[in-house]
Amino acid sequence: MNWYLAVLKNYVGFSGRARRTEYWMFALFNFIIFAVLAILAAITRSPIFWILYGIYGLAVIVPSI
């Protein structure tokens, strides 16, 4: 979890590079969060989870690049 938070703390710091572990842990946590939100949206059929899915996607688009 620390690697995921380290990437988010360096949100717009474009100098330097992320270590391999930071990158893969960030990718793993993103996948898990997206999967959980999509499953909850499909099961409950509530639009709130799709809204959260979209907001989270927009929030992590810059660090994902």
C-alpha cells in the first residue's frame, strides 16, 4: 500500500522515475479498485458506483501515464 501512496504523493512530479515495484503495485491496486467498483455497480445496478468509477478513473489518469 505504501508504494501506491508514494505514486499518489508524487502526483505531478515529472522528474525522476518510479521504481519497478512502485509501478506494478500501483497498477495492481488500480486494477483491484476498478474491478471492485465495476462489480459493485453490476450487482447493485446503482449509478453511484459508475459515478465513483468515473471519478476515480479521472483522478488517477495523470499518475497512470
